[in-house]
Amino acid sequence: MNKDYLNLELFNTLSLEEKELLKKHCTVVSFDETEVLFKQGSFAVNCYLFLDGIGKVVYSNKGRKRIVKLLHANDIVGLDYIFTTENYPYSVYTITKCETLVIQPGFIKKMFLANPVFGMELSKRLNRTLSNTISWLINLDFKNIEGAVAMFLMTYYGYTTKNKTLFLSRIEIADIIGYSRESVILTLKSFAERGYIKTAGKSITILEPEKLEEIIRLS
């Protein structure tokens, strides 16, 4: 990985001197599939900007776990604690192989004070992410199982490969939408029989996105 990460939109408001400072306070780190970046409740030491691959944010409460967000390129996690707590409020795992930019929180704190424009843009990004996540979870609660599965498939449609394939297990999908694994399996089978998707092992290929959108509207 070269220094192209300095040209990411997130860092557009940094000066050349600030970008040089960023290079001294960050490291590009690669993770394999199903690795742990950090666990909920552990002492917070770094922020992570996803450069490539897919990860998941998992929140645990009273023994129950829920995937509340999938992470893709340009998503940043671990910032929540900088001004509020010393511990991570959730866990982050990789789903696929991932490349991340590990940023020391001291740099973020310094830029908030030295570069208010950067601080404002970062705050906007975090607020937008929080708003989208809350909206997603609320809308999901009003969907039946078919609507929830269709909503999941279409929400992450833009992050798939050119052949529109999602590489997620049925358990992972169930954890995201809050239904049982068995219900997810039956719904995906029904979608496949109707020709809306094609399943092969762990992969799911979307064939008829318009039909899924109709299910979302009617569910």
C-alpha cells in the first residue's frame, strides 16, 4: 500500500504539513477473514479507517449480539471514545480480507483543535453514519421477514462485486436483520425459487433487484 490514502476525501482539508504529521501517526494494517480489530469494553487505543474489504460492527447486551453495521472502504470506526470514554462501545470484526489505516487518537484530537474544518467534516461524517444506522434499524423493525431480507440485500447491493454477489453466511444475515437463521434460509430459498436471486454455497447473487424493491415497499 502506498501513500494514496493521503488523497482520500476524509483528508482533503488537511494541509501538506498536517498530512506529513498523519503519516507519522498512522500505519496500514492488513487483516485476514474473521479477525478481531477490537472488542467491546476493551481499552481503546486506535481508530481504524477501512481502505478495502468488508467488516462488521457487533454490539452485545446481556448475552445477545447484533450486527448493527457492515463496514466498507472509507468507513471509520473507533472514534466514539475519543471525547467520551476510554473503552470501545462495540466490537469490530472482519468478514473478508481487509486493509485498514490505523490512526492514533492523539492525531485526531490535535486536528480537531488545529484544523476546525477537518474537525467539522469528521463530525459530519460520524453524525451521518449514526443517523443512517439508526434509520436502518428503525425501518428494519417495521418489516416482515421477506421485507427484512430484501431490505438487507438491497441496502448492501452497492457494495457488491460486478456480478452482484454477496459473500455472507446465513447466520451473519440473521444477526444483521434480527430474525432466526431458519427464517432467513427459507426466505432466501423462496426468493431463489422465484428467480429473484441465485444462491451457491455462501454466496448470493441478486438477479431481479426491482422485485426485491417491490417486496420492500409492500412489506
